[in-house]
Amino acid sequence: MVRTERALERSLPPNEKSPAALHQAMRYAVLGGGKRLRPLLVYATADALGHDAPGLDALACAVELIHSYSLVHDDLPAMDNDALRRGRPTCHVMFGEAMAILAGDALQALAFELLARGDIATGTAPGLTLRMLDVLGRACGAGGMAGGQALDLAAVGQKLTLAELEHMHACKTGALIGAAVHLGALAGGADEGVREALAHYAHALGLAFQIRDDILDVDGESTVLGKTAGKDAAADKPTFPSVIGMQATVARLEELTAAALDAIAPLGEHGVLLRELALYAANRSH
Amino acid sequence: MVRTERALERSLPPNEKSPAALHQAMRYAVLGGGKRLRPLLVYATADALGHDAPGLDALACAVELIHSYSLVHDDLPAMDNDALRRGRPTCHVMFGEAMAILAGDALQALAFELLARGDIATGTAPGLTLRMLDVLGRACGAGGMAGGQALDLAAVGQKLTLAELEHMHACKTGALIGAAVHLGALAGGADEGVREALAHYAHALGLAFQIRDDILDVDGESTVLGKTAGKDAAADKPTFPSVIGMQATVARLEELTAAALDAIAPLGEHGVLLRELALYAANRSH
């Protein structure tokens, strides 16, 4: 989506400005493609509530900057040790490990700064912006994404139950996907009932997205995926197919997709974009 | 200071809660001693303005969590590769590299979350809290601490001028020290003139603190420092003594200390704690 790319481009410091190597690594990590699922969820959620405003761009950028930083750190040799991401060499392969660590750190700070800056979050009441910052902080931290990554590390070589596997993914990728929808809902002025329905939608979509990832990791090719295929099995990480078998994995994916669509049924026609994103998450080929 | 330690203790997730390894690494990184200069600057600045409130604890914790995360990441093998910090093994030596990266990431998120959470920043208007979040974000990011660390990496084996060396340190350590004072000043309701004087104080103190570090790196012993002595020279990093010689370094330290004290002279007796901290930064033995 042109709007997301333009907003991300504007939010990042220019390549030529000092410290140039850091800025280049940050821009490389963020601007090199990517599905932009989280920004799209921000816009689609607000759209379902009849809301659109320039202030949404800051929310969309903030979640994507956090997502991008998490990929840079996850790909590091000490973590998943991945050389390929979004069809290109990973950030540390291009810029070195030290610069990749710093680029991730700086992207996280920039995400919070973007949200906090009044001039971008145009027209949002300060109290609401603070609530959004709290939502983003919780989603990123030890109770969310970083915590999920820690559970993921601890799971290598372990036998997990389906519930444990889903909890790990609900933290590792689900928390930020949930935050994207939550931020869109807060911007759109959703009441508590609608926010709760949207939280169910986000939870189901997040897990469905991950299950599709696991299926593609078995079936896909690196050239189509843009990242290394078969790496979870190679790393002895529990996956949906390894925990419950491929047939049950496909059934769980269908169940979660139906749950996501059910959750937003009360929005009727307004939820069309959210519906498309849930179908995309479940059926995508990369 | 008991107040800082208690506030930090309260701000961190408990060791026994899942994901326990991540929480343990976070607590290890933050609670193992440390000078607590930045929290002390928050309290001392607010005190100089006649302000004290429970809300200060969140500001003090936020800057110390950011400082702690930066030490964890700086010590990583890909960065400064340090095994000793605050007299103990560094976080990655204790918990492994992957967990140390995640602990740093989660500490950064927690710092912003602490500031954003209304229940902690008691009595602070949302608009003012947003301004504080912006101050903290800028101090941490590519234009502040992370940018300074990138300049530091680029400086290895290079000849810097005194101005370049001071600029690097003004970003790497000065930005967060400046943020600590700025946050205390905002909490204390300082007008623009006073805030400017305090910014000069913080800038001079930050550089003086770093110069003292460089002198101790030459003169000190690891057992007293609690970290590896002589490491900057060994890593071929430019230092004040290597750039301008030891005699000029000592003279610059005295000049900056005088400048820091001058800047807060208008505060009179109210500035007593700030004065003590400037003298401590310049004269400390570790």
C-alpha cells in the first residue's frame, strides 16, 4: 500500500545524515518490502469503524517499526541465525552484527517516539495517545513479543502441547498483531464491546497467520517465501505440523479463520477489509 | 539510594513468573548495583525546583532501565565483548547471548511502558507525560544513545578531533544524562530559562563523567572499577587522553566541572544535590 510505504519512508532518518551507517541499516531493515500486515490491520480496523485521519499513519508506522526491529534481532546469529529475509540478505549480513543490534534498538525507540510526538498523532487527545503507548509497550515487552521470543528459544528440542505452542505464538507474533488492531480500534473510538470482538478477531488471525507460516515452512520454497524454508524443522523447533500433524494443522487453520470472521460479523459490510486480511493471512503463499 | 532500588524492584516482572529466564535476565541486568547516576539526577533536578512526588519514580526508573539495557547490548560479543560489569559477569555470560539481546529489548519497552502508564505517573497531565516520552525517545534513538554507539563503533582505529570525540560522547552517554535532567525539570515545572541552564549543566556533567571514565580506564584497577580496566586502549578506541594527552584531559575535566556548577549557580542553595552530583561525576574512583 502506497500510504504505508510513504509514511514509513517519512518516519525514518535520511541515509546521508550522520550516523549514516546506522540510518542506512534502519532503512534497509524497514523499507525492503514486507507484507505490511500490521499497518494494514491498523488502517482496516479504523476503516471498519468509519475512521480515517492522518494520525493513523503514526500508529501504522509504529507497529511496523517494532515488527521490523524484531525481525532484525531474531535473525541475528545468536538467535535464529538467518541469512535471508524478505528475499534479501538479512540486516546483520549487510551491516554487521553490531550495527544490526543498534538498528533494532533505534527502531524500537523511534516507534515510541513517533507515537508520543504530538505533531504526528494529529487530533488525538493526549490521554488516548498515552493509552496507545501503553498498549504498544505491553505488546513489545516481556509480557508480549520479547517474552514470546524467549519462550520460542526455550522450546527448541522440547515437546510442547498445542496449548503451549499457541500461547508461545500468541505472545511472539500475536501480541503485536493484537496491538495493531487495538490501536486502530482506539483511534476509531470503538466501545468496549467492539474492542473485545476485535481482540478475538486479532487473536484468531494471529494464530492462523502463524499456522500458515508453519505450513509454508514445510511446503514452500525459499525463493517464493523470501526467507529460508524448512528452518524450523532444521532448528528442532516445535511447529503445528510437528505437534498435531498436518491434517489437524489444516483443520485448526480453518477453525481459526472461521473464528476470526465470526468475531467481526457484527460489523457487517464495514468489516470488509478486516475480512480480506483474515482470508489473506490464512491462504497466502508467502 | 533506597528509593531508587525499591522503585526499580517494583517496576520489574518477578523472577518466578513465565517467561522466567527472560525476567531473571532483566532483573540481573538492572538490580545488580550500579551508580544510579541517572535516577539521582531526576530526583535532584526536581528537588532543586522544590518538587517531589511519587510520579518521579517512574521517570527515574525509565532512564535507569534504558541505561541498563544499553549496557547489556554494549557488552555483547558483537559490540564491546565485555565479560565483567558492575563487578559481576555480564548478562550474556550469565544467560547467553540470545537472552541478553531479548532482555535488553524488553527493558527498553518497559521503560516506555512505565512512563506511559497513568497509574504510575500519578498526577502528571497527559500532555506533559507525552512530552516526557518524546524526550526519552529522542535520547535513546538514532539521534541520541544508539547513534552515539554507532559513532563509537565507527571510531575504532580512527583519529578523532576533540570536537568529534565530544560529539560522540554527547550522544552515547550525554543524551540519556540530559534526558534524566530534562525529565526532572519538566516534572518540576521549570520555565524555559531554567530548563536551558539545566541542559548546560547536564551537557557539562555528562562529558565530565565520560572524561573521568577515560582517566579511570588508564589509572584504575578492574577490581575497583567493577569492569575491565584498560579496555578502550586495548580496543584501539579514541579516548580523551589519547586524543589530547593526560594533562589537557585533566584540565578539560576541571573546565567542564566548573561549567556545570556555573550553570546551576542561579538555583542557589536549592541546587545543592545537583552540585554534589557534578562533583561526584568528576572525582569518583569507579
